[in-house]
Amino acid sequence: MPIFCGDVHGKFEQYKKIIKQHKNTIQVGDMGVGFRRWPHGEWSQNPPYALMVEQNARFIRGNHDNPNVCAGHSQCIPDGKIINDMMFVGGAYSIDWKYRIPEYDWWDDEEIPQEWFDIIKQAYSVMRPACMVTHDCPYFIYPMIHSHHFVDIPSRTPKALEAMWQMHKPKVWVFGHHHKSFDQIVDGTRFVCLAELEVKEINWLTTEK
């Protein structure tokens, strides 16, 4: 079973320690990939690529990752990909986007387009994965984790993920984004939210914690 890691937010020294200790990790978004410094546009430090390849450390994109840079990163798992009965869906809505700088630390395509979500939903309904790995979570989970992301945000992502859960309830749903440590079974699905840099091995062959 893989070991999952919570949001990194550019704290790559801590992240390096984690992946040195554990092989085959999957990080659940907000790695901090592709940021630039204002005002000159130099690239900020990026994740330790060589070590990630050596340790087979993979990640999905969050809302605080540059989508174009992620698309060209060999360790980034594409949205909608299914591997070993796991489906991966990245992206989310930034509640502080008005205070960020486009193409430096915010990207207007941070969420998956609706037409691509429709394709992902169709694949999900057919493949019915046992484990979902996403950056955000279904909408109805927000109040359970007392998220700092407002419940009424104009985001398509949690609503699309909830629609997917209504189609098929996987055994396990792992996510980040909300900076909370949460582990609870809801209607047969074990929902696990990882706090920043939290590490957890999760077995979806059973719903036992």
C-alpha cells in the first residue's frame, strides 16, 4: 500500500526528509510547483526532482501548483488517471486568489474545466475505483472538518467530487487542501484528510483505521 503525504506548500526540506524515509509516496497536492518570485519572475525553488525519481515519490496538483509545470513533471499524476484501483483528481479553488499574482502564485486554470470533469466522471462511473486520491473533497465533507475554505465558495470541484461519490462510494477517499487531520467513515467510505506534511499509510482493502 502506498504512503500518502499532505500538502507541502514549498517546504521542500521537510518533504525531502519524508521521501528519504519512505519509498512510493503519493503527495495530495499543493506541492508548491512552479511558483515565481515577484517582481522579476525568477523561478522559486522546486521539489527535489532527482530524489523524487529515485524514491518513486509522486504527487497530484493542487490549487497552489502551476498546472503547466505539473503537466511536464514526470512525477505528477494526471487528473483522471487510474492506477492500481486508485483514481487521481487534482485542482481546487483558492479563496485568496484576489491577493495573488496571476502566473506567479495563482493560475486561472487551477480547477479542472467542467468538460474534463464530465469525462472524468464518466470514467469513474465505469471503473468504480476502490480509492480516490484528490486535492479537495466532496462538498458535504466541508462542515465535518470545519474547513477554513468557506462552504459557499464558487467552486465546481467539491460539487463535482460529491456527484462522483453519489455515483459510487469508494472504500477510501484521501485528500488534503483543508490543512486538517481527519479520519472518519461516512456511509461506507473512509474519508482521510491529511494535514500539512502529515504522512499516513492507508490500506483500502479494508476500511479499518
